[in-house]
Amino acid sequence: FSHAMNRVFQALKVEMRHGVKWIKINRPEVHNAFDELLIAELRDAFRSTQDSDAKAVVLSGEGKAFSAGADLNWMRKMITYSREDNMRDSHRLFELT
């Protein structure tokens, strides 16, 4: 677990050093693949950067890969999502931009 700006993260390691916010995706067992938890935590980590003294952000991945893309288990689960669930999920991804 990682703490940043009073937030506990499960899928990220976040720290501030010398005016730089370091965000590391911490799901090496699935090559840092994106799922709903990771997306929510990235959104929160980036949002909290706006209220910090960070002058830069470095995004990296734990292990051999930066990210494999979408988590296939999450993609299988998404098949059962309703239209509203898919729209909500798409909106969360959009908020990362």
C-alpha cells in the first residue's frame, strides 16, 4: 500500500521527492494492466497533484513492463456491464486525460 495526500493506494506507489510526484503502477503480476481499481487510483493520484507543490509528474510501472494495456479479466467482466455501467466506466477513463 502507498500513501499520498492522505490517500491509500493498492495498485499504485506514489511519493513526492524534490518537487516531483512519482507515480508507479504496482501490478507487476499482470504486467501493470489497467482495471477499474487502477483507473480510479490513477484519477485520484493525478487530481491530488493539482493541489500539491509538484512541478512535474513521472509515471512508471513496477517490474518488466510499463503496462500491458487493459486487464483481460476486467475486459471479460465488462461484457456483463449494462449500457449505463459502460458509460460510467468510459467516463472514468476519459477523466485520466
